[in-house]
Amino acid sequence: MSQTVPATLEVCIEEATALAACEAGADRIELCSALALGGLTPSRGLMEAARRSPLPVHAMIRPRDGDFEFSAAEVAVMEADIDAVRDAGLEGVVLGAMQGEGLDLQTMARLRDAAGGLACTLHRAIDLMPDPFTALEQVIDLGFVRVLTSGGARQACDGLGRLAALQEVAGGRIEIMAGSGLTPDNVARVADRTGIRSFHASCAVPLAVADNIAAFGFAAASRKRTDASAIAAMKAALAPL
């Protein structure tokens, strides 16, 4: 199967050591901390390290785990973190804010304004919304360039219907990027069933965690790390698409 638009791969990472691994085939990096919690804002130091990557880097802006309804104090923190992204010379930010079951448009506009010329992506907060199509139109109006979504399912391969519908409704006005649970074994199916050409994955492998480290709460019991060979395998799976 050959299409005009080449498939692209964004890899989410949380460690400076993963920056070099991404050169095995990633087209873009999503820079985070705490991927086990869905990704939180990376440190300023990690942003500075990422500036040296030859790949475009977009930083997660999420000040805490849990829901996506943020207080005024938290929004101020997010604005300061966006300033740090700009100061580090990175290319974009990944964010989202909700009010009830939809977007918090006031906060989204405020964060968009703080981002200035940085590219803005709406993250998987959209997967919590009963009506993602309204949110899609709203972020298009706000000037966002991309939406990361699993199609409202825990994994993208289980949200194919909604992913295909979002891709159709987007109509090239914004990029729909499929993510969550993607592997070299299932990414072609997601592409075939949805028409999506942009994909997001951690490309991570399990790490052994010493019993005492886990017992003291210094690491999650199932820690993972981005792996260059896993990135290369994902890129190879995308190549024929």
C-alpha cells in the first residue's frame, strides 16, 4: 500500500538517555516526565538537554496527574512552563484543559496565547469527551496543529471507528495522530482502517527494578525505557504504508 503522505512517528520519552535512541527512526519527540501517569511536564533541565536533539521536540504541559480541570494557580504554572519550553528553544507544546465533559475554552485560549508561535497539540483529554467532534472544531478554531487520540478507547486498536471518523471530519484542517498501545504488529491495521498517517508510541521495553527500590516507592514496579531497536521496528512497520 502506498500513499502520497508518508507515515510519521512521534515517540514519547521521559529520560535524557532516550534522546539518542529516538534518532533510530522517530520523526518527532514528545518530551514528558512520569509517563506511567500519562505524562507530566518535563523539567527545565530535560528541556535544555532536548534542545540538542536534531528532531523536533514538543513538551507536555501538565502540572499534575489526575483530571484535566485546572485551578487558576495551576494554569499560571502551565503558562510558566510554556515560557520554559520557549526559552529552551523547543518547537511545540502538548496540552489540554477540560470543564465538565468538554474543553475549557477560556483556559485553552489562554494557554494558546502563552504558546505564541509554538505549535500546539491537544492531548488525550479528548478521549474523555462524549463529543470529541465539537472539541475537534474548537481546537481547529484555536489554531492547534494536531490532536493525539486513541479514539476514545484505552488502546487505539479498539477505537478504530472513532479514529476514522475524526480523520474524516478533520479533512486535512488539523492532523489526527493515533496513539496508545501501538506496536509494530498492529500499527498497519490502525492505518488501514482509519486513513491516519501520524502515529504516537513509547517504543519502550521493560526494565528490571530492584526489590528494595520498588519497596521504598522509588520506582514503579513495571518501569520501562525507550529503546532504539523498538523505534526502528516501529518505523520499519510504517515504511510500507
